[in-house]
Amino acid sequence: MLRTFCADCGTSIAYFDQGLPEELYLTIGFFDHPERFAPQAHAYWDMKLPWVEFGDHLPRVGRYSRRRDPAVGNPADR
């Protein structure tokens, strides 16, 4: 996994996951208008804090919400 950060303030900007080589993930806080990008699912639901709850009907996915290359392994297991 490769993560990028702002050189001035250290804010996370993006990350690249070798298990998903065709995708680049940008952090929602990096956008000027994040409300334009509605979530499609809640990933890593099995690892949420006990008091976290969302009042929507989006899918709750236990781990990754995307199919990853199994040869790369799971970053959460490292």
C-alpha cells in the first residue's frame, strides 16, 4: 500500500493498494465538495467500534467491499 500526504500539513490525500491495481483512492476530505460523492457501502463493518451505527440502508461489508488480488494478501492481516 502506498499513501500520499500533504507536504505542508500532513493531511492524507490518497492511497494505492497493490491488491486493486486499477484503482487510486482519494480521501473524501480532500475534495472541495465531498457531498457530491455519496457512499455506496460500509466496508470493514466487522471491525467498527461498538458504538458506531449509521441510519441508512447501505450494504455492510465485513471486510473489503472490492475484490482484491489474493496473491497480494490482506493489509489488515500484516
